[in-house]
Amino acid sequence: MKVGIFDSGIGGLSVLHHAMKVMPQTHFLYYADREHVPYGEKTVEEIRGFVEEILNFFIEKQVDAVLIACNTATSVSDMEFRSRFPVPIVGMEPAVKKAVEQYHEENSRILVAATPVTIAGNKLHLLLDRVDREHEVDLIALPGLVRFAEAGEFDSSQVDAYLRQELSQFDLNRYGTVVLGCTHFNYFKRNFCRIFPGNVDFVDGKGGSIRQLLRLLHQEEASDCSHQVDYYFSGKPASETELKQIEMYLTRLEEMYQIYRRKANAKHFL
């Protein structure tokens, strides 16, 4: 089975990292569109053009399915657009419903962090109209985190200073859950934990999207998986330098994953 996964950059590696752990006997093609990152600051028309180009690339590679590992790209890719291609296409959206249903506690609010395009998009606001009946969800755009992630800058004082400045508009004592509505944001859980005064639960949509993909492919999750991955940067095979960068990003993701496994009660590392 061959599955294409793409993102504007390296954010979608967090989705690939999870997929490699649960999807058996899969040949992954990971496409980072670094020539056009960040998507969250582009126009809707530009993003749709990028998505169409990438989907055509995957069709030429004869994939069996595509996972759009980018909330921003998903937010502008409507069903009519996706129905034009002959393979299942699964997108991602901020996991607001999961946060409201599973993580909400009394007197505790939910903060959704995403890119400007996702925050302003009609798809997110329609979702909020359906699930946020008690008006307990707030939104914030954090485009700077995408740039920090693409530069491989995670634990610097500049990242923390940026987050403190952007989050200063909120009383952080009131929040118990942060929805990571951009796959790039998964690299910054430690930063959020340093800034929020109490423990917060992190929620994102990668698990649900991968389960939907497995359903469409009539596959089941597995724990002992073999896989192959081919990496592309805006349509070109990744260079040795780029492969080393990818290894660094995957190592960070694995470190956070292992922290959660060792600290099973520390929900904020989910």
C-alpha cells in the first residue's frame, strides 16, 4: 500500500511519525512544499493551486490514498475539489470536537491555536457553531511558530518570548486544554508547558485523520509495522542535507512520544 502525506513544510512529519507507528506494510511518500511555506500566510487561491499540484504529483506516483497533513490546506480544499481525484483524500481539522467532549472541565476554557488562514476560515467557524454550544473556546493565530519550526528553532528564548507576547491577551489560568490546529505546533509542547501556569492537555487531529484513512483503505491499526518512506521537497527528492534535517525533526518527535510513554499520567504530552 502506498500513501502520500503532505504539508507546507515539516509540520506534517508529526503526522507521518504517528502513521509509521500504526499503519502496517505501508510505503509512505512525504511531500514538504518548502518552496511555498508558510501556507497560513498565503491567499486561499494560492493554497488551492499548491494543493492541486501536489495531488497531481501523488497521482503520477500511483498512490492508493493521500493524507493532507496540514490544517490550512484542508480548510481551503472543499469536497468538490477533492472529488476530482481517483483516490481517497483525507484532511485534517482542529480537534475542537474532541477537546469539548473529552477534555473540557468545569470552569476551564479551551484555546485553539492555528494559522491565520485556518482561524479566519469558514470551516473552523462552522465547526465551532456545531460543537461550542457553551462558548468555551477561544482562538489565536500563531504564524510565528511555523517559521520557528521550519528553522529548527524550538527551545530558544525567542520562541518562549514570542509565545508569551501572543498569549498575553489571555488569562492563562483559565485554560485547561490547547488544541494544536497546525501540525507545526506539535514541536512546541514543551514551550507551551513552560508558559501555562498549570498543566494543560494538548489535542490535535492526527490520530482521527489516520483512523479515517485506515477505514477508507479497509485496514486496521497495528503496533508492529514495517514501512518505507520517500521524501520530497516541493516535488524533488530530498537531498542528503534535507534527509539529515528530517532525521532531526523525527528525533524530537520521538523524544516527546517517549516522554509521554514514561509519564503515562502526564496528559499534556499526548
